[in-house]
Amino acid sequence: MAATKRALGLLLLVLLSGQAWAEDSKSVMLKWSQLTEDQRKVLNPLSKEWDTLRPWQREKMLDIARDYPKMNAQQQARVQQRLNDWSRMTPFERENARKKYQQFQSLPPEKQEELRKKWREYQSLPEAQREGLRRDQPDLYDANELDN
């Protein structure tokens, strides 16, 4: 009797978790027209390609849209700029960006901070000086990667 109750309890747990997964996957498969007005407003730069995004990409974007109202104005502007930049990238550029992000995330925190510092220094240079660095050292300063 106790074994039967445990088995039923386990079966119920599995069924409920499957239902939760199915509900989550349904939300990820929403078409652009099925998004709320607020979600469409935040994710507007991706409107043309939304229906072709992979489920994990949609899930990530829906998370961003969910968190957007909690962000301050500066964070919201940053999200909008990045979504605009991302929407203008080719699939090849996106894949390269993902790889570079993964490489960066795999670095020790000290090395990440060192690279952030160097990036801030580069960004603070006048445009003419940045252009000179890109021209003189094209392998180190790829314009497509740095000024986006």
C-alpha cells in the first residue's frame, strides 16, 4: 500500500513537472503577434525576426522583456541599444559575438577586470586616435568588434 502511494506520488510529480515544462515551452514558442504590447515595445528591434528565433533565444528575450520595467532609465537605454545592435548583425557576426562572450566569461575575474579597464581606456580616446590604432594594428583592433 505504501509503495503504491509512493509510486502514485512520483507519477503525479512527473506529470506536474511535464505540464510545467509544456507551459514554459508554449510561452517560448509565442509568435510575435501573440506577445503582449509591453513585450513587443521592449523587443521591437527583433520584430522582423522574432518568429524565426530559436526557443532558447526567445526565452532569453522574454526574460529581458520581463525584467525591463524593473530597470532604471540607463539600463533600459543600454538594453535598447544592444537589441538594436544585435538586430543589425549578420548570423556570422552574432556567432562571433557569442564565442567572444563565452571566451570572456571563461577568463578569471582579474583578467576580465583588466580587459574592462583597457576597453574603458580605449573608449576614452578621441576617435582619430582610435582610428589610428585600428589602422596600425588591424588584428588587435577590429573596427567591427570594438566600436559597436
